[in-house]
Amino acid sequence: MMKKALEKYAKKLQKDAEVAFIRRVMWTDMEVRIREMFKDIENSPQADWYGGMKVHSGLHPEANEIPVNNRLNHLQVTCMTRLLGLSSVKEVDEVKDCEGVEQKVRVTKRTTHLESDSAMWFTQTPTGGVTVFMAPYRSDLVSMNEREIIIGMFKDPVQLTEGRLRVSVRRTHLPNPSRAFYVSA
């Protein structure tokens, strides 16, 4: 009785491993679709509104030596640092050396405000599925409590179609590759 249960479970594990292998191999096609969608945007002048945009694997360079079917894959669309066009002045305490003696003095500093750290990334799960995350911009003026927001989960990379990807992009407020850029009034 116990032997049959173990054999049944072993077959299930083997089947799950085979399915995960296939899904990890499917990652390659999904990555091509994503890179193709963002290719025109990445180097466009409109990407400057986001501080620039970069599509990259997000993996350590040595991880790329591991075959795609033996690693958890990752792809990231990163918005670079973006100037907000705002400045402010604030008083801060600094330690200054006055004739060999360190003294705390209050100085006025001008600060230029910016946003950074916005990204959308695609991570492969151990079963070969894909989870789509986003990280909102952060700045010294405004930030969200959430650092990583799940915006989609897919059983396998094939389910992340171009249409579903466009919906995910709209949720992140990244530029939509399907239409021209515009600035809302």
C-alpha cells in the first residue's frame, strides 16, 4: 500500500518536473516578445519623460551561463532617475572644521527633487510560471508603502500574451508600446 502511494507520488513529481522544464524553456519566446514591445520605446526621446528606460535581464552576469531551463529567469523594464522640475531649500546641520575644532553649524541647502526606482519585472517561479511585479517611483517628496506590487500571475510564459502584457503595462503607467506617446493636460 505504501509502495503504491510512493510510486504514484514519484510519478506526479516527475510529471511536474517535466512541465516545469518545458515552461522554463518557453521563457525564451516570452522574453523576445517583451523585448520587442519595448524596443522602440527604450531608445525614444519620449522615454526621457521617465528618466530613460532600460530592458535588461536583471540576472547576475554569471547566471547567464546557466542554461535557461536550469535557472529562475528574470526580465526587468527599469525607468531611470527622473527630474521632477522642482527644487526646495532646507536647513541642515553640518559639522565643519573651524581652526582645528569641529563645530556643528546650521547651513541652508538647495535640493533638486527627483524620482527613481520605478520598474516592472517578470520573474519565473520554480514551477515555470511567471509573476509580473511593479515597483512605483520613489522620491524624497512622495513614496508609497508598497515596494513590490504583483500585477499579474501566469501559469506558464505562453499565457503572457501581447494583449495581457499591454494590460500590465497600462497598470504600471509605463509608456504603452501600442500607441504613440502623449502628455496629458
